[in-house]
Amino acid sequence: MAELLSPEALIADLEETLRQRHPKPHPIRQLLLSGRLSKAQLRGWAKNQFHEFRNIHRFFGIRYQKCPIAELRRLLLENMVEEEGEDLFGGKYPSHRDLWVQFAEGLGIAREDILNYEPLPGIRAALEMYVSLVQQSHWAVAIGTGLVFEGGGPKRMREEREALEKYYSWIPSSSLDFFRAHEYHDQGHGDRVTEVIKQHCMEIRLQHEMREAVKQRADIMWLQNDCIYSALVRPSLDSQTVREIEG
């Protein structure tokens, strides 16, 4: 029979679950971070990633609506304001959707092209899978799935920004504010998610649900990368590179 974990032990267990789920970075991320994506591949990655960023309100709104604690809803609302544009209230950054459009423009993608781009079918399906996961989960688990993206956000965004600056120097530095904004904000968001899990998942059934939910969220993010990699990147790779990054 499963035992009830302490708050700290639960976080450690979830982090280990994520490490074991996908021990090695996805092949497309390996290529991105080592400067081996072509301009066309980088543009394809950016266009398809945009689908989730322009639909963040769909799952953030569910988290907010389901949360029964007023004080926590205020914090979730703050998170949503940052996503929709902290400049609304005198902050530095516009919406994260607009920051990604700026990034796309820095890659040479016309604004109208990314705004009207139809993502790969698997990308659309992945978003619906995550929205459904959040809808069906206990409210604390729905928020807790943020451990996968927001929890590792600062490190992941810093790695991506540094790789873009180092290997893709043709991209204007001013186009990388999406990554800078997440390096800054996701530290607080990740801490908030962790506290929700530690305070509100102190039942065995919720801990089990939380464990399964982070695995599903990690798999959904892997699926997103897989779709882009399989359709736009892998066909042009030589067999040696494929063995290296997929092995």
C-alpha cells in the first residue's frame, strides 16, 4: 500500500518521477542547444510552439476557475496578468504571446504568417490533451502540473536563450525577451506551484493523482517536440546524428 509522503518528500518524488520519465533531452532540444538546427527548422519549431503560447488562457483560466481559495486565486490572477501583459499595469513586458511573435519576427517570420499559422495536427492534439488533463484533475493537481513547465522554466529558458545567443547570432538580441521574461517570472511561478502541491496534496489519492498528472504533462510536452522533430527535422538528418541524439 502506498504511503503518505511528507511535503518535501513528495516534491522530491515528483522531481525524480520526471527525471525517470524522460532521462535524456528530446532530440530537437539537443539540436537546438548545440546550434544544429537550420534556419528553416528553427522557424518551424517557433511556429508550432506558438500554438500553446497563444492558448495559455485556456488552461490558466481553468486553474483559476477551479481554485476554491481566494488568496491563491489572487496569485493565479497575477500569473495570468503576466501572461496577458504586465504592461497593462505598468510592468516591463507585453503579453508572452506577443513576446513570442517578436521572437518569430527576429527569425525572419512575418507577423501575419505566425499569427495565421496552422500548426501540425499533433501540436493541436497535444494542447487539447493538456486542457483536458487540467479540466479533469483535482484543482490542486491542475495547478501542480505546472511543476513540469514552470518548475523547470528558469533553467530551460536560460539554456535556450544562451544557445540562441551563442549559435544563432543572426537573431537580434531584442527578439529574445520571451526567454528573459520566463527566466525572471517562472522562478516565482515554480515556487508557487511547489507550495500548492506541498500544502494541498497531503492525501494518498491526491499524491497518486499528482504523480500521474506530471507524467502526463511531461509526455504531452514530449509529444509536442516529437511532432516537430518527426515532420520538420529528422528527415534531413544523417544516420550518425540520428543515432547520437536518439540513442
